[in-house]
Amino acid sequence: MRVTDIETIPLSHTLPEGRGLGDARGFGRDRVTTLVRVETDTGEVGWGEAFAPGSVVAPVVDEFFREDVVGMDPFDVRCLAEDSYTDPYHFGGSIFVQSALSGIDVALWDLVGKAVGKPVHRLLGGNRRDTLTAYASTMYFTEDDREIADPIQAAVDEGFTAVKIKIGSGIKADVERVRTAREILGEDARLMVDINGNYRPRQAIRTVNAIAEFDVMWIEEPVPPENFTGYREVKASIDVPIAAGEAHYGRFAFKRLVDGRTVDIVQPNLGRCGGLSEASRIADMATTENVAVRPHVWNSAVGLAAAVQFAASVSDYPHTRHVPDPMMVEFDRSENPLRDRILKSSFDPNGGSVDVPQDPGLGIEVDEDAVDRYRSYG
């Protein structure tokens, strides 16, 4: 089996005017990503996602990857990430090279799984999981005046027992948002908070101390992703686990997080971190140092499928059944047809869990007619 073609497919969806949502950094109405479609001489197709705009991904694929990938045996997939650090030299660690690599890598793993008749999580090894705990990512900041309690109640009604909310606009507002979420969720639910790097270290420390009474499971990106010394300062001053990684790319960036003991949880995004090959290396590195791994997801259905397959393979080390700490996968609860409408059968997290696809490859069937409806041509 040999690769005969790579196609990049830019996708976009725009929310109505005035319905933008986001985090403490600001609002947005556009959802943008790029699918990568890889064909082989056997007629098989593999799918991946590069979590970056198509206008950027397409030239990166053409400049740095197409010549090497066309004609490649998909079973050589792991060498692609290795080669990206040495050729193109000096560019391999950049966000856009890593994003393009991610899409190609995941598509190749999809092809390998289809070739051997196994789901990707079985190829990656590790634990065998049939289901994962789903956590709702919700309570976004919004352009319009929505009640902050409404999305939490919706998550409870859908059966979620784990929720992550946005904070980071000031201590008073942070406390109100966390208190509201905890009151609706009840004391047994898992509650996480996400600052999206909007604070300086001392601000983050003050907020964590102010919300400590609400039993927060982790605080995500308390300071900007590039502020490694800030992470260390926050970690030394709080007693709540820190999570980060959505804005880090490739194993070497994650090595800094792990080696510096700056975080308790790493969160590779499968559309940006270098794909499944790099994510599996990141997971091995993290668990070796007793750092937890929970994938970040703000992707289309293809990136979500990659995250589910990856999460199903990650080790529980050092936990046993006596320390219940379920592997969780993020489910964004905002409106996103790129997640909900481009598969023949979409993921269903209602009830607070998600089934791990057991069909070969990513275990999904992409609806190419639906993909065309969201293809951006501008």
C-alpha cells in the first residue's frame, strides 16, 4: 500500500451576529480547521485533522510534506514526526508545521488501522478501554447576555458528571462562576476551570485560593503558555493540579512542561501536537514522570475521533482500581456542525460517557457530502 495523494480541505462555520462565544481573552464567531484526506493505491482513504486554517495548512503541506508523503508506505508513519524536526531544519517545532504534520500523521494511522483491521487505540497499545468519561466544556463567555447557570444545567440534564468552565475575568466574577457551577452540579461532580492564560502568576494564585472551597479538580492554563517560570510560581503556591498543553506543539515543548514540573496534567491536542505518533511519545514521557495525560479537544469530529482513540490507549500509571481516576475526554458543548454533522454517525456524549469506536482505524465514516457543505473556498 502506497500513498498516492494528499488533499487539504479547509472547513469553517460562522455563528450568527451577536452570538459569539469564547474565553476570558475575547469572543469569536468563526470555527475554522482543516481536514487532511490521504488516498492510497489500494483505494483506501485515511482522514486526519490539522487544527489550523486551510490557507496556512495547504502551503505547508505542499512545501514540507507532499514530496515525501506521496509514495510513502503508511506503516512508516512514525518516521514522519522524526523527520519533521530535521527536514525542514529550524521549522519543525513551529505551530503550523506541527499542525500539518498532525493531520497527515493521523490520516496515516487511520490507514494503518484499516489495513490490519484494528482500531488505532489497539495499535498504540496501553490500556483497553471501551468507554471514556466525557466532560462538558461549557459556560463560555458570550457576546449576548446569557445566564451563566443555563449551560451548566444543560450539561446536568445531558447526564454529564464532569464539567469544565471558563473563568479568568477577575476574582469576583471567577468566584461567582465557580460557585454557580458547583451549586448546580452538586458536590460529587468533577469541576475544572480554564483561565486560558489570561492572568499573571499572582492573579492566578489569588483566584485559585478564592475558589478552593469549591473543590476544583484542575486549573487549566493559569498563565500564558510561554510563561514557564510563571507556571512554576503558580504551582509552588497552590494546592490544585495545573493542566496545560493545548498551545504547546511537539514532544520538546511538552518535555519542558514535564521536566520543569510545571504542570500535573498535560493536554496534547491531536490536531496540533504532532499527531498520534507524537502524542504517544508525549504520553510515555509524561506518565514516566507521573504526570497525567488528558487530551484537549476543540476540533472537528475527525480530531475528536483521534483524541478518543488516543485517550483509550493512555496508561493509568500509577493508579490501580483502588484509586478511581477515569480517563476523561473533552466534549465542547457549543454549537459546532464541524463536530456534529460531518460523520455518518456522530459521537454521543449524553449520559456522561462516550463509546470508543472499535472499527478499524479511527473507527469513523466521514460524510464527504457534509464535508463539502462546510468547505471554505475563500
